[in-house]
Amino acid sequence: MMVERVCTIRRLTGLVLISIATWNAHAAEEDSPIQGCKSGSENESFYSRLKDSYAAHYAWDGGDVTAPAVKVVGGAEIPESNPPWPYATWNVGGTEAIGVENMSYNALMDALYCGKSGQKLKDSRFTVYGWVEPGGNLSTSHTRYNYSTGTGGNYPAAYSFEPNTLQVDQMALYLERTPDEIQRDHFDWGFRVTGLYGTDYKYTFSNGILSNQYTNRAKQYGFDPVMYYVDLWFPKIAQGENIRIGRYISIPDIEAQLAPNNLTYSHSLLYSYDPYTKNGIVSTTKLSKNWQIQAEISSGNDVAPWVKSERQWTPAACVVWTSNSGNDTIYPCMNTLNDSRWRWNNVQHAVVTWYHKFNSQWHTDSELWYMWQSHTPNVNNVDGAAYLAQAYSYLKFGAPSGAQCNPAVAFCYSYEWAFVNYINYQAGPRDMVTWRTDYLNDARG
């Protein structure tokens, strides 16, 4: 009996020692830089690591062994490479790409990962990154942009609205935690907070969210907290469901407002008029390798939920079909659908987007939409024009515009339809060429 007790104690002691050794090894691993960093990097200064990290990113030629391996679950969903493209998977708004690693890969985080506790930081999935985007234009226009009428200058060209000028379009900072939407074992969560400063705030601000910078003062430069949301990942629902709650970029579309999300510096005419951001809840559910569905409820287009005079709870729904090869995605959306009555950016937005990859070098992105409003004040009618002038008289700048209809009616149905196509060629691991064609028919002005 005594011997058995001694043996039991010895076995338990052995297990304890093994557990301690395993814990120590795991702790040491977490306190170490990630794999791929040069030996002793954790003993260098942060600025030295940052310099080396930027040098490595600038020297990247498509074969950097420290780049994270592409992971995908549920089929061929990585049709392109990033860089040079602003996407690796075809764009689906309002969610992280389900079944794909979505963490940001950038020089700043690499410098942090190569320091002490770099592996622990990477395992936490918290990242910080951003950019500065300056720009300018040469124009045949010699008039200044008129903030009261929204015309003049380079109108209707978007973003570079002031002619013959240099400007800072965007300074953006992202703080985020990306949920792990590859694994199907446990619930995960994430968040994003994004601040934007520059001239592009004119195209991102929402009514009630620091909007006075434009609507009362017409500032050329302004700040917008363009995104703030949480992501909730439910891996056991179908093949995974992401629920996003907060303020986010409007769900469909090829282009977006943030610089690295776009194929070109300039924007098509379409994106001068469509919804930019929403405050709401959007769920994205992956049903199979080929199908995803989205459902949304928001306070409306570009309006804060606490602005009682403008908000309107608005549903939206989308379907995403992806081919077995991953080379095609068709993405139809009813992006905004409510009573359609004229108010702050209350456009009803039906849209379909198609992505197609021809081969390793060529692909094309296309988008077709139809937008409308009802009971729009008619500027060609005395009563309609008077109603238009009174409705937003409290705003100095940026008030919604009316329509140009039959002079006999004060209000009318207004609509527009538009199409944009990108033909894209990848010349190398860092180089691409794109040709954009777009058409906008604003039928009622």
C-alpha cells in the first residue's frame, strides 16, 4: 500500500513537472518574436525594427517568406493577390471575408511582431495601421467650387472638386481586432475604430456625426469617425455567420471611400451619389461554398440614429453567389428600401455587382444600379421650389437637392441609373493597370 502511494506521488510529480515545462515553453514562445524575424530583433530598438520592416516591404517582389500563408476554408475564394490589387477576395461589404484570414499585414505590425512578446501580440489579433494620401489635379476649370450649390470647380468629378490645387485627401488611422473567421470551433469577436481627416470627409460624413463641419461651415478639411463597429462571429450557424453592429461602409459596391480599397486614385461618377456609410446591424451568413446571404437594418443612408427628423429604419438584403472555381462572383443587393420619400440622402438603391477572372493576369469588375426617390420637390415649380428652400433652411451648405420635372407638378418621382466597369491587368507582383468606363444618367437632375 505504501509503495503504491509513493508511485502515485511520483506519477503526479512527473505530470506536474511536464505541465510546468510545457507552460514555461508556451510562455517563452509568447514572449518571443514571431517566426521569420531576424535573430536578436527583440533586442533592437523599435525604430530600427520599423526601418528594417519598411525596407523589407518596399523590396517585396512576391516571394517574401515572412508573408502570412493564405488560408481558406470552404472552397477556392482567393482569386487575386494583394498587392497589387486592393483585394484578394471579391468584395463583400459589411463583413470580414468568411473562411479567410483577414488580419492586416503591414510594416508597422511587423516591427512590433519582431519585438519582445511579438508572438503574444499577434495571437491577440489586435492591429493598428493607417496612411496619408496627398493628391492634386490640373484642370481646365478656372472657377472655384461653390459650396452653396454643390457645383463649379471640377464638378461633377468627385473628390478632387477644387481645381488646380494640392491637398491632403486622407489621413486615416485604424484600431481593430479581427475575429478569426477560419475556425469553426468557438465564438469570436472583433472591432474597428477608424478616424479620417482630410478633404475626403466631405464624402463620408453622416448627418448628426460632426456634420456641422460641412453643413454650417463648409470646411475644406474635416474629421470624420468614418467607422466604429463590432464584429461577432458565430461559427456554428450554417458555415459561419458574421454580425456587424455600428457604423460601417455601405454594403455593396466596387469602390469605397478609404484609399487602399480602391483600384484608382479617382472615383467614378456613381460614387458621388450613392450611400456612403450606415449605422445599423448587418448579418452575413455563409450557406455553402457557393452561397452567402446578407440582411440589414439601419437608420438610413448617411444619417445618425439619434437624428429623429431624418432617421428612418431601413431594411436591406443581398445574395452572394461564387462559382466553384472562385473566378466569378455575382452580388445583387436591395441596398435601401423604405417609403422612398425625399429626405436626407434617402435614395432607394438596387444594385448588382459582378467580378470575373479571365486568367492569372486579367480580371474585370462591373456594377449596375438604379436609384430613386418619391415626392421629390420640383425646382421647376413655384410650390416645389418653395418647399425645397424651406425644408433645409437651417443648413447653410449641403442640403438635399430637388428634381427637374414637369413644371405643372410640385413633387415628382426622381431617378437615376448608372454603370461602371473596370478592366484590370496585373503586370507584376507590385504593378497593375486598370481602365475604367462609367456612365451616369441622372434623369431628373
